Amino acid sequence: MKTKRFLAPFAALSLLLGACGGSTAPEASSGTGSSGSTATTDEAGSGSASGTEVVLQDFAFLPKKLEVAPGTTVLWTNKDDILHTVTSGIGQKQGIPGVTKDKEAKPDGTFDQEVELDDTFEFTFEKTGTYKYFCAIHPGMTGVVTVN
């Protein structure tokens, strides 16, 4: 008798899930963003894409690497519940801030914008080149835009 009472909630849950569509698997996605480009992710999760959007989420820029054509405007959107910046230059590498001088973050002045939750920042890349950027508040957050 105890077994039936123990299994009854699981049977009810099974019926409920079956009535909600019959499958608990997520729906397939086309894998394209609003720009129509497909983002790819390497095994380390750094990501690379040829679109025009970057999301600040989980203390990371996603995708970490972006390739665009000259004249392209890139849009960064903060989805973290904490303030970040999008600051051009080299972010902090491994090392001790204030002690390992060549490992400290170095802004280069091309762009520097605070981005609050659900806020955005956009920048138009006119010239070819490699543009490294980071969060000045969390200098371990880094990304790169390659314009070619």
C-alpha cells in the first residue's frame, strides 16, 4: 500500500507532462541571430561569430570573438545584473594587479562606455584591424572585434 502512495505523485506528474506537449526535449533552433549570422562556440566556450551583436552575460562577452566588415556597427547588450564597461584596449592578464605591471589592463581610448543591466552600447568600426576590449570593472572579461 505504501508503494502506491509513493508512486502516485510521479504518475500524476507523468500525465501532466504528457498533456503539455508529449515531449520534454527543447525545440530546435535555427542557430542564427537577428543579423542572420550563425555563432559558433569552441570547446572552451569563448565563441566566435560574424554577426554584429555581443551579449555581456555571466561575466563574459558572448561571443568573445567577432568578425565584421569595415563600416559595421556592433551592439553590446548587458544581460548581467551588474554594471560592466566596454573599454577598448588590453584587459588584465594573469598576474597581480599593481605588482605585475605588464599584466595590468591598458585602455587605448578608442571607446569606453558603462553598460548597465539591459542597457546597450554601439560602436561603428570604420577601419580594418583587430580591436581588443575588456570590462574596466572586471578586467578579466575580454573580447576582440576583427574588422576585415
